[in-house]
Amino acid sequence: MVSQFNVPSTIIIGGGASKEVAAQAKRLKASRAFLVTDSYLEKAGLAGQIINYLEKEGITASIFSDVQPDPTDKNVLDGLRQFQESKADIIVGLGGGSPMDTAKVISMLAKNALPMTQYAGYHKVPNPGVPLIVIPTTSGTGSEVTKVAVISDTERNVKMMMLDVNLLPTVALVDYELTLTMPAQLTAYVGVDTLVHAVEAYVSKKANAMTDPFALFSIRLVAENLYTAFKEPDNKKAREGMMLAACQGGIAFANSSVCLVHGMSRPIGALYHVPHGLSNAVLFPAVTVYSIPGALERYATIARVMGYASEKDSDEAAGSALVKGLQELNDKLEVPRLGECVKVELSAFDERVEKMASDALASGSPGNNPVVPDVEEIVELYHNAW
């Protein structure tokens, strides 16, 4: 099998990496920056801090902070208009997956024609975008190192997944110190999201020799650091471990693929506005039970890497231990059940669940799963997670 492997041309990782933003902008010959972020980070002062770094080095900067969780096509188009008005020559994305994905698509649309919908799917972007620096503030999405962006289409009420090398950031500044103020539940949800990225990258039908080491090391780091980061938010070692895990998980899944959890997660986000990391976390144990028969040896390896099983255990025993361990991890991290997240009665959910299952299958991600489901099986999996 021939595989393609893409990462940003520059990744700077470690405490204080975000301070390199001006030096990297100057290296890219930029004079005006357009900062894409969200209102929380603007109010918290972090956006202003990045702007100060830029302006101290003579780079003028404007800010666009109208990015919502699970960003929409309207967010992107508003940002694109303001970017064009700003006359900026570089974009900086600051935040979790939502601001980073929005920044990616603004960058891409600055050099590619509308409508945005034509770029949904795989390898459909003809031209590179504007130079893009991204600075993650959560340890979860891995968006800083991926060629993927997910934007909600408000007309069709679905999430558009775009994957193309022309969405890849130019520079990633991966600074764990920016995550020290993350609330406990956000730490939990995005942390499980990191684990899902790495596990799906490893069991995917597109897994390959380049992605496997990144996926396995990310899984190990999550097992060693997530619960500590959740319980001890000031623990720098745990925060640094989770930031590296998120980055490596992002590298793995962007060059392998995500699978069934992500396919089922997108309709939940589109219809019920459940945060992406949370919807992945609630689906993860149920989907793992279903998927293990298709890649038993790989799931057994994951169980051993996470410390849920030993080399002495059979693959079957290790697979069972993994499912038990993942559910216990969710319980320790106070991850709710699906029904608690969508906040509707099961009867109301059931009116939409078949369409959700069809949308999940149509997204393409379930086709990479070790066991590929049909619509009825996806409906059953939603019920199992309920």
C-alpha cells in the first residue's frame, strides 16, 4: 500500500513556543497579521498577548473573534470578508479546533473560489492558501498538524469534512503552557478526543508504517497523563504530556484516517451542538466493542500500551480489558452518557436517528473502520451509547 504523509513544514513545541509567533511571521515575510480566535480567548487576554508579540516586532495585527464552537460556514465567510478588508498577508489561528479549523478555511478560501461546499471531501482544494500559523490552546484536536477542517453547513444542517494538503498550516506553535487554565471537564473531553484520534489512526484500514509509531506513543501519553491533568490542572508534566499526545495523535490520524467514532460524532454535533470531544468520548466504548473483531490484534496492543492488559494475556482477554478500561476512564473523567448530552427524550432522538446514521455513513469515515457497519447497525450503536 502506498501512503502519503504530510505535516506542517515547521513545528515548534514546548513551553513558551507561542512567543515565536512574530519571528515565524517575519520569516514568512509578513507585515500584517489577521488573528482568528474566539470571544473567550479575546476576553481572557490571550489573543491580546499574541497581538503584542506581533506588534513588538513591527507586524500590525487585526482580530476576528466571532468563532463559535463547531464553527459554521457563516463564521468562515464573516472571517473571510474581514480578512480581505484587513489587507493582511498572514493568518494566525489561536484556540481549540474551532478557531484553528476556521483559520484554515479562511486561509484556503482567500486563494480558492467560493462556494465552500465544493471542497467537502477528500483532495478537492486546487490552490495553497495564505500562509498560516496556528497556536493550539487545548490538548485535544490536533488540528495544528492536520490537513483537515470540519465546518457546519447551516443550510443542510450537516458537518462538512474537508481534507487536503492545501489546508495544512505552515507553522504550528505547540505551547503546553497555554493549556494550564483549561477547565477540568474540557481537559477530560478533549483528552479522550486525543485518545480517539490515536486509536482510530492505529486501527484504521489506512494505518501505515509512518503513522503507527505516532499513534502508539500518543496512546501511551494519554494513559500516563490524562487523569492527572484532569485532577491536577497545574501539573506541568501532565499538561506537557497531553499537549504532545494531541500533536502526535493529530499527525497520526491526518495521515491515516479517523473511523466510525468520528463518523457518528459529526451528526450529534450538527444537530445537538454537543462539543466534538464530548460526543467522541460518549461513543468511544460502544464503538470499540463493535469494532474489536475486525482488528483484534491491534486493539489488544492498545490495551497493553495503556496498561489494561499484559503480554501474558490473550488478545481476546486484552480486547475485553480495553473495553472495560475505556468505560472506567470515562467514569473517572465524569463523561456523561449520550442521552445526557443531547438533552432530549429518546423518542425525539429516535425520530432523527436513522438520518443521523445515514449522514454518518455518508461522511466516509466509517468506511475506514475495522468493521464497516450499515445504517441499522449505526442506529443500534447510538442506542448502546444512550
